[in-house]
Amino acid sequence: MKRLLTLILTFCLLCALSVPALCAEETDVPSVRAKAAVLLEQETGTLLFGQNEHEKLYPASVTKVMSLLLFFEALERGDLSLQTTVTADAEAAGKGGSQIWLKEGEQMSVDELLRATAIGSANDACTALAEACAGSEASFVRRMNERAKELGMNDTHFDNCTGLDDDTTTHLTSAYDVALMSRALLSHEKVLDYTTVWMDALRGGQTQLVNTNKLVRHYKDTTGLKTGTTAKAGCCISASAKRDGLHLIAVVLGAETSADRFAFARELLDWGFASFEAVTPEVPPELLAPLPVQRGKEAFVLPKVQALPPLVLRRGEKQKLQITADMAEGTEAPVAKGQSLGTLTFSVGDKAVAECTLCAESDVGRLTLFDVFLRLLASLACRERM
């Protein structure tokens, strides 16, 4: 009986000791009480956290991330300028929800309408800009859906440019797709002149703008991006921040309250910055040794890393990073500059975390009979001088 009691006590003690380790592992990942959430690294597109990330949901005004992306692409193409004057029509002026109360026939610059859209989430301003870009909101929405496909947003269909969803059941996207379009928008640095502004004004100070994204004021290094709220969507946000070379995008869809969405976005960002780091690896010189070229005018060609992206690694994994090269023992002329010669693989343990192409640093032409003849003459002349 004593032995049996001893075994039972020992078993219970071992179980008790195992609990803290299990809890630590579980609490390492954020717990987000919302319909869906994502944490994505902007530069590399690395998905760091996903919760129902492909569930199709109403995004409310987070929709305007795509609208803003198309506005800034139009600016870069020169289709619009910040000084372009836009005249509001009846359709734009009649938009409900969040607005700056545009009147039909009222004129504002693209810059003013961008401020109203990005800071105040104004539906009327967003619609006026959409019409200026594409002639009508319907044409603009077609372009939104085309751009979504180009970005690989496979869970998305837009019915309007604002996110108003009272009259639709098909205006849907996912947390992952929101992160994808947010990533694309953040590649336009000019957008930060708008998404990081806490307060502004229009109409000579008569219309006040306060950013709907409270993290702009209350979270360090915030870069944006957009909030959204409707009865169907709940409280949503795409929040971004950049710190120590890491640019993170936290998406929360379908939170119960506005305070919840900000708290969960902050929790995701905090966890991301605490758990991951951006690493730019140094490639060992021996992996970039000259590659023999058969029948080439040059005997060797130098391999070059085509593009060495930063790697997003768990903190502490940098010391475990391994780099391997996969190249043939040689190649045959002709070799074109930029031609693929092999790949570099970056691994942590057995897991490959990234790959990049090794390419030829320069052209190497193929030897002709005339080239061989000239080399023979040069060799004979050298021997005679000796």
C-alpha cells in the first residue's frame, strides 16, 4: 500500500511540474477575442500569427485601405496630383456614415480629400476621390476588385469604396487579405504623411479631423493604418507600427468593442516586436566562389546574390541560422549577366525560412574559333619572348 501511495504521489508531482511549461508555451501566442486576426511583417510578407485568417467577413471602413492604395497609385502615375481640384457630385455628397458633409458642387483638393479619408474616414471624401480616379464609383470598385486579384486577395469582393454594408451581403474580405492590401499601401511612403496624423482641419479650420485610429496617439512608432465599425462588421482595425527594422501589420476583424480592437491590435504588435527580429544575414565568401565556365571567353564567372531580403526570425534564432548554396560545379558559355546560377537557402534547424537566387555578376561570351586562334598566337608569341 505504501508503494502504491508513493507511486500515486510521484505521478501527481510530475503532472504538477509539467503544467507551468505547458502554460508558458500556450501564453507565448496572443489570445485575440475577435472573429479573426492576423499579424504580418510588411517588408517580407511573413505571416507571424493567424486566427481564422481566411474567414470572409465584413471589413467596414477598413475597405478604405484598398481605396487609398489606388489613390496613391494614381498619384504616382501622374493621373492625379495633390493640387488637383475635385468637385463633389450628388452621389458623393449623399454618402452617409462618417463624413465631412460635402455639398454638391463643393470643391476640394485631392490633398484635402485624402486627409479627410485617411484621418477622418470620411465616406463622402472617399467617394469623391474614387470618382475623380475612375469617372464613377462603380468603375473604381471594378478596379478595386482587379487590384485585389493582383495582390492574391482570394477571399475578397468589394461592392463599394467606403465599406458601408447596410445594403450588401457580398462586400467581404478576410483578415489575411486586409494584411495583404495594407502591406501594399505601406509600400507608398507618402501615405504616412496622412495615416500618422492625429488631428487636422479643413475649410480654414471650420471642419476638425481626429484620427479614428487611437493608436496613432497612444502607441509608439505607429505608422497607421485604418479602422472600421458597422453593426455587421463589429469593430475592426488594420494597425501598423515600425520598430528596429521590423514593420508589423496587425489586423483585427469583428471585435465586440472599439476598446477591444485597439487592445488586441496592441497585444499583437507587442508580441511581434518582443518575439521576432529582422535579420540581414551575411553570406560567407566561400559560398560565392568563382564558378568555372566551359568554352567561355573568361574561365570563371562570379556568382552574386540577386536580392538578399531581411529575414524575420524568432529572437534567439539568429545564432542558429545556416546558409547553404545549391550550384552546379560549373556552367557553359554563353552566360548572361543576371542569369541564374543556383540558389541560397537560409535555414533554422530543419526548416528553410527563405531562399534567394544566385546570378551571374557579368556576361561571359562563348569562345569562337577566331578567339582560340588569337589565344594560340598570343601563347606562341609569349614563348618566343622567353
